[in-house]
Amino acid sequence: MTQDGKPSRINEIRLFFSPDATLPPLKAISDLDGHEEAKTFTRRMMWWLNGENYSCGPWAAVYLVLTPALAPGKIRITDEGTGWWNRYALAGVPADFAKAPNAPDIVRRAVVDALRTIRPDLYDLVNGTEKTVRTHGDDLRFLMQTRITKRSTIELYFSLPTPPATSLLFTGFTDAKTGVFLESPALDTGVIGAPLEYNAKPVGIAEIEKMTDILRTKKRPVLSKLIKSRG
């Protein structure tokens, strides 16, 4: 939600883990350590759903706690949060889950189950998003700006690789007359996660229109709908 109480699109899923059989106070639980592939899957799920206008209703950020205090596979949505923007959800996992060889799958399943539990009316959307993310992985691109001119449709979008790799920024041009798609070389942003701001200022499109000499014909990527960081 925005601070005035209006619902907004989901814009964060943060993962936590408590190994205790009895759940401590939620605010005292630490972030999930490691498991970068599962965290990347979570980021991709979240931003793809953001582009589909998925909303948690009363909050924009989900803090998902993986805990053996619940039976494995069980999901519980709470009313507790650290601010007006977020709420905690709990996902049951085995006590030794963090060292299990299938730990990434456990995390991915918990994320998907939590998103379906929060919005059971969007069950099919969450399932479809999971399939897209699993199928296309590193090839997914997330649309952050678009502009239609007489000459072309200009799109600014980014990738979400697994850390320590950082996000890449791309510019796509679709020729208005021919429909041919062209793309600029990748720009390494140095940012882990969504590069919604680059070099401490919003990324604009106006200066990118000067890049036509370096564009190359490519197959159009698997691209999300337009994402929004707020609202």
C-alpha cells in the first residue's frame, strides 16, 4: 500500500529463516543466509507478478519466514509487520532444511505457496508466473520504461541474474514500419536486484535515442509487462 492506505503492486519479497522449533518474535528473526539461486527465483517471481498488477492488498512487501515451528508445507499469513508497507507470512520447513540438497526447491515452493495463499483468486496467475520463471530463468527481462515514437517503440528493461552477477540493462527498439526488433549491447549496472535507479538517479530514455548506431537485430526477449516500484 502507499502511506495513504491505497493498495499497490507487490514490490518486495524478503526471505527470513528461524531454525527454532518454537517461533521467536518475528522482528528478531534473521534474513535467510545464502541460497542465492532461490532468492533470484523469488525476485523474478515478484517482479513478473508486479508487471501483472499482483497486489497483496493491504501491504506491498511480504516478509516470508521459513520456520520448523509450522509443519512442512504449511503457510500462515500474519497481521504483524515492521511498518505500514509490509507484513510477515510463515512457511513451514524441515528443521534441517538449510543444509538439505533440495533446499532451493523448498524455498521456491514456499514462495509460490505463500503467494497463492495471499491471493487465492490469482492462483492461476501465480502458477503461470512460476512456469514462466522456471522455463526462461536467466533469459527473462523486466520492463521498466517504454515510449512510443513515430519511428519506433523504445523499451528499457533489465535482467536479474544470480548474485554475485549484477543486473544488466538493455534498450530495445521495435521499428514502427517493419516490426523489426533491435537491441543495444548489455550495460552492467553493478546492482544486485532491480536497477530501478542507476548511478543514484532515475534512468531516462531520451539520451538512449542517440544509440541507434549500436543496435543489433535480435529475437525479442521474454519480457514482462511494465513494472512499477510504487503505487
